[in-house]
Amino acid sequence: MRLLPRHFMVEARFPKIGGMMPTKTKKTIRREWTKSDVKTLKSMARKTPVTKIAKALKRTPAATAAKAHLLGVSLDTRA
């Protein structure tokens, strides 16, 4: 009788959840920041919340906040 390595026995008792089908992931599409994007960001900063600026630019709030930080633009909307 041939003994199998230990990881084969564990796999036989506890099969992987989800089967063998690979899961689909969303492809990330990166876009350059245009001059008009930067102009819009700067004009809306200090007046508009980050989420609304992000929707106007069709970007994520994290990407919008990161770009504002790189430009030295404050997104704080408090008076």
C-alpha cells in the first residue's frame, strides 16, 4: 500500500469551497488625470464632499483624495 502525502488526505476530507471554477474579478481600468480633471477637482475642493467630487470625475473617492493630497489641495469642507 502506497502512502499519500498529508496534504492529499486533508484535501480529500475537506474539499475547497466553491469548486474548481475560477472566480471572475473586475478588471481595473486606470485613467490619466487630465488638466480638466485637475481643474474640476481644484474648483470643487473646500465646497463639495469627496464623494460628490469623485462622482463628477467618474473616479473613486480614494483616488480623488490621493490626487488632492499630491496637489496639496485640501478637501476639508468644514468652515
